[in-house]
Amino acid sequence: MKEAATRALPVAGAGLGLRRSMIGEQLPPEAVDFLEVAPENWIGVGGRFGRWFRSYTERFPFVIHGLSLSIGAPAPLDLDLVRSIKAFMREHDIRCYSEHLSYCSDHGHLYDLLPIPFTAEAVHYVAERIRVVQELLEQRIAMENVSYYAAPVVDGEAAMSELEFLNAVLQEADCDLLLDVNNIYVNSINHRYDPLEFLRGLPGERIRYAHVAGHYDEADDLKVDTHGAPVIDPVWQLLQRAYEIHGPLPTLLERDFNIPPLPELLMEVERIRAVQASRSAEANYAHGCR
């Protein structure tokens, strides 16, 4: 196991993505260990929604997962957005800010997460933009490994693998990683690579927390990351292997569409806890047998 003994984690246990459709639901404090929202959906929100959100940030640890930083875009960074996120994090005592290693704008939002070319030039470009964001925030951010369906090719430049590109960005920017297990599963099928080799190749000391989610089966060899279905068994199994390699990381359930009643979501959160507990028990047993 490559887990770093001194790794500082922002949260612990099993979390859930909090959505506006859940307003009015009663989420027991023991049901989840932490919550996550997209800051763009809550910055500046007042009234009934603002009071509801504040009631949760006062009771639960929170992380935020951004939607529109567009770190790989050709357009300039939206520094006003970064300043707003900084203020939002201080206002609500947010533990960690993560974003997608992709882009979604070019002088206007494209409403999709588009892949960055896996090239050395793109590494330097993206890493510099991440450093600018971190300096403005005065803290590190975590970049998420994203799903993609066609790898862009740049004439005249040797392409890296997804893993090489991700590691190069993390190293040059000196930032952290949000590990999305479902994205590894989806990409491993769509682009035909070994998901375990990918997991083993990640810098465990940079992982802050993990995501699991459901996806759509377009075909046997084409999976689409939708966050609109329950997590499937192969993804649960891959999460177990991620824990074996990197330790029982804090892990959050994402669900953005076709959201079922809260008790069904909490059953999946409990499954995260069960996988974490299983891995912890195995590690304790192995330690005791030494």
C-alpha cells in the first residue's frame, strides 16, 4: 500500500453531494460524515435556500467541487470567480476546494467538460494556471481526474498517456488530487487500459478524497459518466482496490440526475462505510500478524 502516513486529509469517512432537490429532507447528523456542493450553485444565495444551506454548513464538514474554473481553457482565468470562492470558503468553513482537470469555456461557457490535450505544452499551461489559483486562494486545490470520450491530438507534439499527463500536472503545479473512481472505470473501458495500473501509478500522498458515482452503459465498450444511476458492482470493487493501494480514503457519493429518495442515497453512503470498514479491518489484521 502506497498510503502516506503523514497525509493530511480534509475530511473523514463517507460523504454525500448535497443538492437543492433535497431541501426539506431531514438528513440525520449520523447519516453522513461530510457533504459537498458546487460553489457556483450557492455563492450569493440568500432567502430560504441560503438559510437552508447555512443550517447544513453549521452542522456538517463541507468540501466544494467547482464546475466552471475551466483550468485548461484558452480564455483567461476568471479571477473574480476565484475571489468569490475564497470568500465563500471562509464564510462557510469549507475544508477543501476541488475542480476538474478539463475545460468548459472559451469566452463563454460550453456546458460540457472537454479534455485537455495530453502534451507537455498543456502540462506547463495548466500547471501555471493552477499555481495562479492557489496563490490567490492562499491554499492548495485538488484537481479531479475526468472522464473523456476522445483524446485531442495536437500536430507535432508527442502525446502522453492520461496517467502521465495527470501526474505531470500534479507535480509541476504542486497541487492535490481528487480521485474519481468511476471516471477511472469509465475511461479504462472506453480507452482500453488497466484501471489497477492507473490506480497504482497515482501519487497517494496527493489524494485528498475520492468520488464514486453511477454511469450510463451506451454499449459494452462505451460508458458515459452521468452521475444519474446507482454505483455498479465493478466500481465498488475498484473502490476496494483503491483503498488497498492508497488506504481507506474519505469518499463521497455523487448523484446529479434521477435522484432517488434520500433513504436510497444513504444506503449507498452506508456501502461506502462498509467498504472502508472492511479495508480498515484487513489492514489491522495484517498489522497484527507481523
